[in-house]
Amino acid sequence: MIQVHQVSFSYNELSVLEQVSFRVERGEFVFLVGPSGAGKTTLLRLLYADLIPIAGDLSVTGQKLAKLDKMSLPYFRQKIGLVFQDFKFLPDKSVRENLALPQKLASTAPKFVKESVDRFLHQMGLSHHQHALPTEISSNERRRLAIARAVINNPVLLLADAPTEGLDLRLSLEVMALLDALNFQGMTVFVTTTDRQLAEKCNKRIIELRDGGIHFFSNR
Ligand code: ADP
């Protein structure tokens, strides 16, 4: 599902990743752990072709990213669900409208949009907030909205950037249980966190990113 081979990346003079290599198989749930500033977000941005590596090759959902052109980028991104660290909601649109947006962009028929939006609102416990703005719900509810929006188009791969940052253990485990349920349905899940203990509690494979490289693989 993900193949990263000898990938290096720098922002101008600042080298962030040096010859990073790892694989994630279809159906896996993998944590990418590392301290703040280690390059986790950078690596995710490389995976969804938001950044281009200075060296090395990436292949994601069977697509070699070096061969991706502008025309095929939207099609490639449709297969990936993204949970951004800062959520990136449309601030003046309701919870319901934010959730419906990916389906509208994918030209899904209105009847099906309504059905799946209702289903996800219900599943995520957000039905009673559907007409609220994203700023009017709790931070935990915003996270659930971000996850729902990422998966509403049924992607094969979910990339979640620090989805539990700032949450206490109980709420973090709730978010992880949601991701686990999606993984159980067959979605490959790749999650970043600074919280190694949380990753260890979840009993999944862990990849550690530190000092520009992959340092440690734990096998469950
Ligand atoms: P993490 O997600 O692990 O906290 P990041 O990938 O966000 O790490 O950042 C890795 C390093 O790259 C940090 O030193 C950060 O300051 C730097 N960085 C991140 N984004 C940019 C950018 N757009 N321009 C310049 N430097 C950046």
C-alpha cells in the first residue's frame, strides 16, 4: 500500500528526512511515532504528493508518485483519506456541509450524499450538532468530524496526522478505537503521534522517525 525507498527531503537548507525506507502492507494499521519536528507531517505530505522528494521513490496505493501528473493527482487523492493536524474545515459552513463536501466534489448523487452524511453523523455522535459551525463543537467532536470527512468517500488508505494531539488518554483511546474499526473494515491506516506510550497501548506496528531517519520497527 505504501512503499518508501531511500527518500530524502529538505526545506531549503534544512534537511528533514535522509534516505528513509519502509513499507506498509494493505490492511495494516501502523503508527509513525517521533518527537515534534521529527518530520512526520513532512513524510505524510510526501505520501499524498503534496511535496516532492529530493531523492528516492514513493509508491502509494499502487501509484508511483514520480509518474503522477497534474491530471491524475485528483484521482490519486480520491483513494486517500486525510486527517489534517489543523483539520482544515470550512469555517463558515456547518458540520453537515463540511462532511458533505468530499462527496459533492466527487459528484456523488444528492440522494446518496444525504444517506451517507446522515449515517456518518449518527456513527460519530454528531447528529445533534449537524447545523452547528465547526467552532461551535468540542475539540473531540471536531476530531470525529475530521475522521468522518476523511473516510466518507471510502478511501483505501487513511493518513491521520496527530489525530489525538492534546487529548487525554481516554479520549485518545476513543479516537484510536474509531480508527481501529475502520481498519477492521479493511482500510489501511497510517497514524502519526508524538505519544509513544499511546501507540504501544494500541498494540499495532510502530515505526519511529528520529534525527531524519527510521530508527526502530516494532513487530507486534
Ligand atoms: P513533525 O510533524 O514531526 O512535528 P514536521 O514535518 O512538521 O515535523 O517538521 C519537520 C521540520 O521541518 C521542523 O524542523 C519544521 O520546523 C520544518 N518545517 C516544516 N514545514 C516547513 C516548511 N513549510 N518550511 C520550512 N520548514 C518547515
